[in-house]
Amino acid sequence: MLKVEHVKTGYDGVPVVHNASLQVEQGSIVALVGSNGSGKTSLLRAVTGALPIMRGDILYKGQSIAGVKSFKLVEMGISMVPEGRHLFGKMSVRDNLLMGAYSVRDKGEIEKRLQSIYKLLPRVEERQRQQADTLSGGEQQMVAIARGLMSKPELLILDEPSLGLMPKLVTEIFEFIQRIKDSGVTVIIVEQNAVATLEMSDYAYVMQNGETVLEGTGQALLADEQVKKAYLGG
């Protein structure tokens, strides 16, 4: 579904990702792990059109999307939920979700998508009339992900979805992500919680100093001594 080929990207002409490659198969969960500053988020921003590609290419369903604007990528089926949730705090949960379907003109289709998300995540339906900034951290993260789903993506990219959450809520978020995959959506996830992420992932890549340096199934990387020593506290 997605193929990143030797991508170099950065900010104001200064590269922070030097040579990153990865492949995402349809229907899978693919993780990107590594220490802070390794280039994970910058690579995601390049995939979603927020950063320019200085070298290499990104293919989505066999078509190059290098240089394609972010809003066009959403229309093509790619949605990203950035780190930090970025909800509209004074708006209701329902209105936040509707913002995720801003490009859809068919009211019947919008309602259909809302009901699909409510079925997937009943707690969001329970909170739909509540003001977003009154929710708990875990509930806000669920709403942020649900808003990303309102564009009906085929590929959902998640950047640090468990950041700042208590362990119990982290478990709920990861269960939710698994349900998203089971519903047919392909997922790319960047996470500091490497153990839980690798346990859930079908395949994973390790980034270091702006490059992808290791890859394998989630279970294989969990058992890799180099990965355990560097990222898993072993």
C-alpha cells in the first residue's frame, strides 16, 4: 500500500531524515520506533505532505505522492492523527468529529460515518454532546483518533497516541487501535511505548539518526538483543 524509498527530508533545507525506507502492506499495523530525535515524526510529516522530500520517493498504491498537498492526500485515503490531540476544546465531541469530514458534502454519508465510529467506540458516542476540553486525556485521544477516521481513510497514521496517558488508558487506546485494524484500516504508528507497540504490530522499523536501521516482525524485534538493549530497557 505504501512504500517509502530512501527518503531525505527536513526543515528549511536542513535534513533530519537522511535515508529512510519502509513498506506498509494493506491491512497491517506497522510500527516505527526509535529514540527521541531519530526522525520518526519528520518521516511521517514527509509522508503526509507537511515536509518536502529532498531525495527519494513515496509511493501510495503504486503512485508517487511526493509533493502532493496534505488535503489531497486525505482525499486519496491517508489520514494522520498528530501528537498532542489538537481538539477544538470549546466544541462538542460531535462537532470535533464533524471537522474530520469537512470535505464531505453528503449529510447522509457524514451521519453514516458517525454511526460507524460510535459502533467502533461506544464511549465516544456517550460523550458526543460533551465539551471536548472536559474529557479525560484518554477520552480526548480517542476522539482525536475518531476524528481522523471521519475522513474514511484506508491508511491511518498515528503519532504518539499514548503520550501522557496512565497505563490503564494506554491499554484501552491500543485495544482501540487493534479494532481499527480489524475494521479494515491499515495503520502506521509511532510510539515511545516500544514494547506494547511491537507486541501489537505485524511489522516494525527502527530509526536511528535519521535512518531506518533495523526491520522485522514485531515479535522478532522484541527478541532482538540490540533492540532490547537500546529501546526496551533490557
